[in-house]
Amino acid sequence: FPRRPATSLPSAGLVRRGWMASSMREAVSEALFFLSTAALGYAVVRGVRLVAALRARAALPRRERVYRSRHFDSSVWDEFEPRADDVFIVTSYKAGSTWVQQILSTLILASEEPLETISETSPWLDASATAAEKQALMAKLHAQAHRRFIKSHLPADAIPFYPQAKYIYVGRDGRDIFISMCHHFERATDAWYDHVDAQMNTAMNTEGPGGSRHGEEHGRMPRWVPGETSPASLFSEWLTKGAEAHPWETDGWPFWSVFTSVASWWRWRRLPNLLLVHHAALVDDLPGQMRRIAAFLQIPIDEDRFPDQVRRCTYAYMKAHAKRLAGAPPLGPWPHVGDEPATAEVFINQGVNGRWKEVLSPEQVRQYEAVAREKLGEECARWLATGELPADLN
């Protein structure tokens, strides 16, 4: 029979080397696969985090508008250095901001009445001011050792929003705001008007971003003319006309828009660091609202001292201590109508609601309610008129 050709078997060394080479290729392949998978996973995680961060940022108020006028200078926020425990009281005007400032003063400072006026302890940060005044204000805020509580009258899209801080928005029926504004406006003196006009000149001569000027282009603050000006005659312009310096606003003349302010903060009503407080609720249940504010700010209530804290936040007490609340000029020069004495008590008025029912005609009331629903929506307009919050916000 024919013999098979002889074949040689691989040596043990060759087998081991082949096995090792194969194992190394597999190990390298697995390492590359692991690294590529890890890199992909890292990229996915980073991408998810980036998307989450962008969504979170989109879910917070963003500063998009510049206010510079006889009343405002929003550029002051560029110089502000926030602290994690800052509290900001935000509102339009004549809605109860001074009342809430007094409440925070009693809750935060806790002990005795501060020696300073409330406007010094809790300044209106974005009021129109000179460079020297702004510098002094920043130095004063920097020196405050207690938890700071600061007032702003700007909408949510005109100031920075700090997620770690607390915001309290104070609302009031727009018709009550209007009546209170008329009281303020009617009692203004030449000294007050001159001060406001000087603020306008400061704004007009201050350049904003890109060299643009943001102040009113002409005219002085409108004057209240006794015998000619009245709440009824002012109402239509207040409801349908905005300030020249804020062309995006369509109400609030001769001051600034109530509806723009309310709508801007109502949009963010479910943020955990924003609390909505209504003037009517303060009138109806001051102790309950003070407890609600204290809980929001995580301030424990001392039950032994709480009755006195409530007493110091009543309108009777604030009226009796109006000089400490109203402070010096520019708030000081609102002194008289006829022979009424020149006192700060004019600034702390009655604090009651519903006086518009004695002033506005049924047609003006219908006009207001239609505009409020159009600009705010049903739910927000109801809250502004009544103070009734949706169940999930109580």
C-alpha cells in the first residue's frame, strides 16, 4: 500500500506563542471595545447632563430686558454680589412691598427695631441712581452681616435669578394699586417732582450696552393738577398707556406696568424658591401669612415673641412709626394736600382694599377686568383680584 506523506506536528513552543498572540489580539480587541464603549457612555452621560442643564436653565427666569428710566437702572445688578441666603422682595408698586419688608425685618432681625430706616436696611436695589449712590449702596449691602432682604420693582426678565436665593412676589388687585398710586401721585410736591426729573436726566445721560441710551427722550414727570386731575380721569391712560422708556409695556402710566410685572413672575409660580404673597391675605390673616413666610424662609417661630412680632407688622404700628419706614428723601417729600402736615405718614396710607369701588364707574371696572384677563389669563387675573391661589400653591 502507498504510504501517507509524513507531516510534522507543531512544537509546544509554537503552540504557546500562537495561543498568546491570539489571546493578546483578543485582549486588545476587548480593551478597545471597552474603551470605545466607555467613551461613548461618557459622551452620552455628558450629553444628558448638558441637556438637563440646558433644560434647567430654560426652566428658570432669564434676564433679557434693560430698564433705564426716571425710576429704574437695571444695570446695577451687574455689580451685585449675591449670597446664598439672600431674600428678594419683588413687586410692581403700591402692592405691599414695604409691609413685607417690615415683616422680614421682624422675622430676620428678630430682636429690637433696627436703628436705620427700612429703606436703608432693605434698599430698593434697582432704583435710578447716580454712580456715587450705586457705589455707596453696594458697599452698604456688602457690609451687612445679617441675612439680607432686598427690594426690586422689576419684572422677572430684567433681573438675575439666583436658584439658591429666595424670592417673595407681592401682589394686589390692580385697581387697589391704581387708587394707592393716585394717593401717592396727588400728594407729591415740587421737591419730589424735581427729584424724579433729576433721575430722568441721569438716565438720559447714561449710556447702556452698545452705547445706546435708555432714558425717556423728552418731557418731565406728569404733574397732578388740583381741580383737573382725578383718579377717574387718569384711569384710562393708566390702564392702556405705558412709560416712554419701556416701549414693550402698555399700562401703568405715569409709572410702570403692573401687568408686565405680575405676568413675568406668575409664569414661574411653581419654582420652589418663589413665594406668592397677596395684599388681601395679609389684611385678612396677618399672623398666618407671617408664619407662611417664615416657613418659606426656614425661620423658626419663637412662640413667646411672635405676638409682638405680629403687633409690629400691623398697619396701626407702621403708621405710628412711619418715619422709620418711609425714611428720608426721595421718599420724604410727599408731604401735603392743602394744609395736611408734611409727615411720612402720608407714605404709609390706609392699607385697605376695595376703595376703587367708590371711584371707578361700572364701565371702567369692566374695561379693567377685560384687560386683566387678556394680559394675565384667567387664573392669574383671579389671583390678582382675590388672592386665591390654585390648590397646589397654597
